[in-house]
Amino acid sequence: LVIADLATARAAALKEETVRAEAASRSKTQFLASMSHELRTPLNAIIGFTDLMRLKTFGELQPPRYGEYVEDIHRSGVHLLHMINELLDMGKIESGHVELCETVFHPAEVGFEVLHMLRQSLAEAGLNLRIDVAKNLPPICADQQQVRRILINLLSNSIKYTPAGGTITLSVCICDDESGCGVEGMRVTVADTGIGIPEHKLEKVLEPFEQVENSFTKTRAGTGLGLSLTKAMLEAHGGRLWLESELGRGTRAHALLPTSRIVWNEMMRTTTLQRGASPV
């Protein structure tokens, strides 16, 4: 009887602690969302006005050196807004509010669009880029905005942690039983020759706010949310994210979209139209 009473008391205490933890998590999410919205309003104004000034919409800045300061303010504001948006996205994911706006599109087009967006970052970092995209890549049915962000996050991460002179490789292929990949679906891989990740941290860095800590990465700004957000967006599509890395030799980030996301019928229709035949 005594043992039964103790077990009941412990179960009640555990339930109470669980309720408290869930309430604390909800409060944290609400606080982050509220503060992020409050910060974004003045920040958007700062970014907007500095944009007018850096573009010299109403004339030259005097003295000219003010232009350098305006560029720094604008760049810092955009960076801070990006971090705030990541916090908002993480809050949505933790609260279970992940909504997909699905359309059919060609992933290669989105990939080249992202590379065009990041070309300046690649140039400033002094990195080489290699592209290995399979021919006749079929379209996919997914949230285009999220797929774009997945690519941006993975490529930005490699740019951030790869020293000058290194190489980043973006490859996309279809994995099936005959490919020998061990998985099935459309696989996007971003490989770099960067600092790498210790083996015991490969899973840890996929968690929110986790970063690889060493003398190199401590100088790199960020929230530590990029990979965890990428993982969550892929899982919302039924896919997954995993890493392979060797310390000091680089990292390979693999993003897999399941076979159910590949639109083979649309590919066949597109091929038929390109040959000049009438669609069935």
C-alpha cells in the first residue's frame, strides 16, 4: 500500500512538472513572438531609411564618408532582421504551426536563383563553387519558399565555416534502388572543405541554438537556428536532413525530399511538349 501511494504521488508530481514545463515553453514562444514583432517594426524603418540614403534617392550624402556608415547600418539591420525572422520561425515550429504552401516547380531553377543571390557572399569569402545537377531533373510538389530557404541555409552555413580558397559543391540527384544511395527520393547535397564538425556533435548541431564551438566559429555571428530550421522544414515535407563530416576536412549536408514529392507525370508532359507533340 505504501509503495502504491509513493508511486501515485510520484506520478502526480511528474504530471505537475510536465504541465509546468509545457506552460513555460508556451510562455517562452509567446514572448519570443511578441518581442520579435516589436523589434521588427523599428528595424524595418531603419532598413528602409538607410536604403534610401545608400541609394542617394534625395541626393548625395555630405560628407561622402557618411555613405560608409550608412552601408554598415543597413547591413547590420538586414542581418539582425534575418536573426529575428529565424526566432519567429522557430517559435512557429515549436508551437506546431508549420503550414506548407505547395506548388509544382523545378528545383534546379530555385537552386540557380539561390546561387545568384549568394554570389556576392561567395566572392567576398574567396570560395570556389562547383555545381553537379543531374540532367532532366523532374519537378517537385513542395513549398517553394521553404525549399529556397533550405538551400540558402545550407549554402550560407558552408560559406560561413569554409576558409578562403575552399570549395563548396552543390549537387542534386534522384536516389532509387539502382543508385545505391541507400535512400529514395531527391537528394540535395551541399559539401564544403571547411573546418568540419566533431563526430560527437553531428546530431547536436541540428538542435536549436547549437553551434560548433572552436576558435574559428566563435568569430562567426548567428543564432544557431539555421540547421534546426532546415531540419524542421524538411521533416514537414516528409524528408530528412543528415550530416557527414570530418574535423578539419569539411562537411556534407544531405537534404532528402521523399519520392512522393517528385512529380514524374509533369516531367513526362514537359518532355512531350518540348518535342512538339500535343499533350494527352
